[in-house]
Amino acid sequence: MPKTRKRKSVVKPKTTSDKAEGSVDRVADRSSDPRRKSESYANALDRHSEVLNVVHQAVELGRSGKADPDPKRAQLIKNSCDWVIDGPSRLNVLTETHDASRRARKQGAAGSMAMCGVGVARGGRAAYNQNDLTDPSGTMLMAKGCVGSFKGGVNLVMSQGGNERTRDDILSTIVHETQHDADRHDDALGGDRGPAWNEYATEFRAYWIEGEYSDKSETALTGKPPEAAKGMNCFDNDRQLAIFDHIYKGYPKFRQGWDTNPEELARKVAEMPRPVGINLVNSIRVNDLYTTLAQFVRETRKMPWLARIRFIKRRVIERKGRSVHAMVDALTDDDKKAFGDDGMKEKWTFILEDPALKAALSHCSTLGDRLNALVDPPAR
Ligand SMILES: [Zn+2]
């Protein structure tokens, strides 16, 4: 399921002398001169290499922890950049192929663009089959106007429509798309049920933490609800309202769900005035802890009682490699602080209340105490 982020502000108006004009010329040349065709392929790869370098310079700055004057945001950016380099997802930096529209059309996606750069790491060179437009290797199809997605990795769309993206914008998209992975929204334990709510919840978190509409109030509601939500009484603050409006307009699964059964979704929207999620800081360390505990719950739910206790002792607490104790040790002070914040506290309290986990942890009290202390830190 592609997670597409659409943003009006990103595509800048074109000037008469910029790339848009040039690209039109190149298309015309290509059709009449076979030599130009191969040049254009090479040009597309050169352009990709340049853009890849720009993005990785931004990621390097992000990883240094100095990308933002606000320490909390700098840490969020650092976590997100670490996530796409060392963590569970890989970063795909995408630029158009030399035949982006035609290639998409040949693959049955008229109106979309074929992008190259899938699976290309820093310093690598993109490649795709220039002779067979139906061969999808090394490419990905993207809807026009899309600036990023989360599908088979964190995908960053760099040059569609001739847009030029600032460093801050690149890093914000990495934060947004990484959150789609970090929130484990499809997971049995921490996930969000139902396709419409699942889409809304993950987009709401992603837009909020990337900083979208951060100029709007997070506590006061002065704006009017959109037509589709009139009289539903599900908004608490202007920022929530603005993100709702954006998701309703741009994300069909949520829109269809809302138009079919607004009451049920309105209740859920009202329950999440600000983001609630298992990993609102995009931390690889929080993810390690979550995935291990979730795996334990999944694998032991149907086990007899003693087998479950043995499993948690051998495979979770004392397992070779990294035990859960080591994962808790690895949490930074910033990670620990995040567990106590409202949005993560709610989800983690739910996880730690899982009967299988709770029962097993009651026999391993040190670990249980340590996990509970993350959610409910002892008063100092
Ligand atoms: Zn998104």
C-alpha cells in the first residue's frame, strides 16, 4: 500500500528559462534521433547521481544532529536519517527516467511518471532498461505531484514537475515517510484497525510530526470544520482540523470510509486530537524493543502457560545476541522521555496490558518493572 504525501507548497512556479522548457525540447529531439535517445538515458542517470549526492549531504547533516536549531526536532531528524541508513527501511532517492510519462503509460499507468533510483545507495549509479519500456526493473511509478511514499522503503521524489526541494523539505519528507514505518500501523499489536482509520491515523501522525501546519494552534479550535464534517463535533484544535482537511481531500480510502460511515470515524478522530503512536520519535531503539515484544506476544498467544514463560526467558530475556534488557539499556534519554509523553504513553500502556505479555512479565519482575517505568516514570 503506497503511502503518498501530497503537498501543495512544494511545487514551485516555473520560470520561463528553467528546466521545464528544456525538458520539452529534449522530448522532441529524442523521438527523431536515436543517438539522442541514449544521451537522454545517460543524462537522466547523471541527473540522478547529482540529486542523490544532494540528498545524502542532507542526510549526513541530519545524522550529525545539527539539522535544526530546536534540539527536539534535530533529534527527530537524526533518528529518521539513521532509520533509512542503518535501520529497517532503505532510502530510495527517485528522479524521472528520460522517458518518464511514456514508460508509465506503457506500464498501464497513464498520467503517472516512471522514476529511477530504486535501491541505489550513496555513490551508486541508477540503471533501468532503456530498450524495453515495460521492464519495471530499477524503476517505480509515481503519481504526478507526489513528493514521497513509503512502499518497499522510504521513497523520496526529487525532480517531478521540475520542483526544487530545499534541504529542510527533504528532511521533513524523510521524517514523514519514516513515521509510516515506525508507527507499525499494520501490526496486530500496535496497529490501527480498518482501512479508512488505518490510513487516517498513520497520515495524521506523519503530517503532525514532520511539522506540517505547525503554525496552527494545538490546543485551541477557532477554524470551521469542512463541509463533510459539519456538526460532527470531532475537532479539538486547529492543527488537527487542518490535517484532517488535507487527508480528507487527498486520501481516497479515508474519504470513502468517512463518506460511508462518518459517525464511527468521527469518534476515532475525536479520540486523537494530537498524535498517538508507538514510536513518535522514529527511534530505531524504540523499534527494536517494540518488534521484540510484539513478536513474543504473536508467537506465544496460543502456547500453554509454562511454554510461554520458558519462551520469554530463553528467547526474550536471555536470548543470544541482544536481550530485551540490552534494548532497554540502549534507549537514550530522549527515547525514554518520549515514552512518558501522552501520545506514546497511551499506546505503550495498551501494549504492556496485553494479557500474554503481562502474565509472562509477572514472572520476570525486573524486566516488567523496567518496562512499566518507561511508561510511568517514577517521580523525582
Ligand atoms: Zn504519508
